[in-house]
Amino acid sequence: MVWNQDDVRWTEYAPGMVEFLCRLFRAEFDECPLGVVSLWGVGSPRFLHRAEEQRLRKAGISPWTGEPDPFAGMFGD
């Protein structure tokens, strides 16, 4: 079951979670099943633990690019 944020509904997909994620990252569905396209077609996805993401953000580094975060400190983080 996957929650689509745009359609505000749950949808059941036949593949297991690993196959679903692989298909999501490869953009192999007719449309993005999540609604939000931040993971749609991501060529090299990676897992980042929340604690590591927070540590990088506090250091002013984008956790996803490794570059300085131009928005660091702007949102009370």
C-alpha cells in the first residue's frame, strides 16, 4: 500500500517493497505513485539515517548533495 500525497488516497501495488522502490527510482510506473516526485527517477538513491541528516543540516551542509546548504538556518533547523 502506498499513500499518494496528491490524490490523498492509498493504492495497492503488487510488487514487494524492494521491487516497488526500484521501479520508482527508475520511473517505470506510468506516473509517480507517490504524488511527490522527489524520488521519481532518482538515478542513484541512498539511505540516510535521520541523525546523520540532522548532523549535516546543523553543519550547514545539504545532506543530499554534500554541498553547502544555501537554506541552512532559514527555517529554524
